[in-house]
Amino acid sequence: MSTPQPLATLSPEDLAGFLAERRAAYAALQAKGLSLDLTRGKPSTAQLDLSNGLLHLPTTTTDRSGADVRNYGGLEGLAELREIFAELLWVDPEQVICGGNSSLSLMHQVMTFLMLWGGPGSERPWRDEPTVKFICPVPGYDRHFTMLADFGIEMLSVPMNDDGPDVTAVKALVADDPAVKGMWIVPTYANPSGSVCSEQVAAELMSMPTAAPDFRIMWDNAYAFHHLTEDEAKSADALSLASAAGNPNRPLMFASTSKITFAGSGVSVLAQSSENKAWYLKHLSLASIGPDKVNHLRHVEFFGSPDGVRAHMRKHREIIAPKFAAVNAALTAELAGLDIARWSQPTGGYFVNLDVMDGTASRVVALAKEAGIALTPAGSAFPHNLDPNDRNIRLAPSFPPLAEVETAMAGVATCVALAAAEKLSQ
Ligand code: PLP
């Protein structure tokens, strides 16, 4: 086979030949009758099995203070669990609260409290503002955006770069408009781009002047410990940076063990300033008499220490890193040199970000579907599901077995090439 050249530079005859070949490859793909799914950003069964030890814990009914974990109380969560996550997230245990199984619920709760009552520094509840706007780095996590849409919050997109959100764009949006109340960021191994927010970008976000006195950064560190290589990224120390810049209440840091132990039965973490914490606990105390401390103790016994978490994450890496390698290998084999797609090679997290030729993402997803390969709908990583370039596709290789990832990705690559050839032939 000749060396691939950019598809757009092929002569009309060569392009017609390429298109015919890809149509034949696609017909062969359809004939396989596949039923594969690359939509689910969730741990595989083998990963869940790593934590089966939890099912036999805890071995006792009291925490280290002697409190009976089976009973009410302890709104902040078990101190020993908070210490483990404080060290892992480079924050002070006093800043940490541990909650139920979902950090997304904590985010929703924080947003609800802000809307209903405002937070420290607010002039009024956010619901009483004429408009509330949030900055959304794109591509981003679809549930962040759908949550905002549900609250009636206006979304302002900024590009997500390799070192975090485009700070210049963010600064321009927050400087003069007090309606811009906050932003999302997934700082480490972002969903879906895989980018890691640099210390420099984090420092700028935490220190930039904002027209809103109660500007909040929802620092969703869902993938803080989810390294795919030995080069383990360290998340920027958002709380200290904000505090040093005189904006201690700006960041709210979230994490969970959803992709560490059991996605449905893990523990969540919220780290924040002392003022934010008092505010949050005040409202929480009207909603709950205490978290599931039995599960907290179970996790403490299971991990033992922050190093226990780190060692556990290396076992996850052994299972999922080959799947990410398979995604890269399949895309490279079919698409390298054609100049019709770019994809991330993340060093952590759960996703590969695939950018195909402009105007073809929806077509790729439709072609894949017709061939029995489910992909996340095109545009999902953008507010209101609108990718202005129809270019972005989120791939989630963690859940299917490796052989299925290989088969599915070879098929996806065929669809990407076919959609690009069709587009160029129009
Ligand atoms: N935040 C991000 C960026 C995610 O990708 C996910 C799940 O995919 C979550 C939060 C959900 O977290 P949890 O399971 O703790 O609610």
C-alpha cells in the first residue's frame, strides 16, 4: 500500500478509488453484524472485581473515635476517610467533607443551595438575579451542561486547551459581567479531552478579577488519581492558590471513588474553604442527619491509607491502559497521514477525544450505529448538544473487553474515513 497522503490532496480519480474502497470496507463491517458499545464511561467488571474485598467489610462497628458508625450523626463524614482524601487531593482534612456515593449529587446540591440562598459573598440568591451565566470549557462533561440547562443557567463556551481552559477567553467573560457566576472545570485528565490544567492556568483562574463577588469554580476532580501511565499528573492546588489570591471561597473541589471502587456504592468528597464549608453544612444539616458511615468505614478499612488508594489505582491502570492503547492503534492504522482526524492520547482519565473532519461527526456516529457500534451522540460534549463544527466524538473504551474495543475501534476508523471521503466527494 502506498504511503497515505492527506485525503484533501488526492486527485478526483484517487479520491473516487479511496471512497469505493471505504464503501467496500464499510459493507464488510456491516456484514459482521456487530453489537458493540463505546458510550459507557464506566468501570468494567474486571475493574469492579478489584474491590470485591469491600463486600466483606467493615469488620467493626465503630470508628477510631469510638462512635458507632451504624447510627446517625457525623455530618462531615468519617475523619479517617477525610484524612485519606485530604492527602490525595493535597488539601487540609479540615477542608474535606465525605458524602454518599455520587459527587455529581454534591455538585447538584451546591448549585441548588447557591440558587436558593446564594453563598458567602452573594448579594442575593442566584435565582433572584436577572440572569445567571456559567462558563463551560468545551468539549466538556455532558452532565455538567445538562444540569445547568435544567437550572435555566445560560452557558458560555470557551475552548479547553491542553493545559486547561483558555484563560484569556475566561478572563474576558468574567471581567465586566456580574451575571457570570461560575465555571466548570475537570482539572485532571478532563472528560473528554484528557487535558490537565497546569498550575499556571489554575493560578490565573483562582486570582483573576471577576465582576461577580461570588464567582465559583466547580473544580470537578473526578479523575484526579486515574493515571494511565507512570507519569502521574499532580492536580494544581486550587484551594491554596485561591486562598493566596484572596479568593478562598472561589473553588469547590469534588471527587469520588466511583471509578476507584464501586461506581454505585462509593464515597464522594467535597473540599472547600472554611466559610464555604460552614455554609454547606448549615444547609445540609436540614437535609440529612449524617452520611453512610458504614460505607465510609468500609472504604477506610479497604484502603488503609492514601498509599492503599494509589496502589489500587495501579491495578486499574493495568486493566484499562491496554484498551486506550488499542484505540490509538486502530485510529493510527486507518487514519494516520490522511489529515482527516485528530485524537487525544490521554495519560489518564476515562475518555479519548476524537475530532473528525468538520461536518462529519454526526455522519460517523450514524454510520457506526448502522454497523452495530454505539457511540456517544455527536455534540454531547457541548452545551445543548450543539457542536458548532460537528467535529467532536467522545470515545469511552473502559467498559468493553479489550477484544471488543479493538473490533469496535477498527470499525469506527472505517466510518471516519468513509464519512470524510463522502464529504470531500460532494
Ligand atoms: N464528573 C465527571 C467529570 C465525570 O466524568 C463523572 C462520571 O462520568 C462524574 C463527575 C460522576 O461522578 P460521581 O459518580 O461521583 O457522581
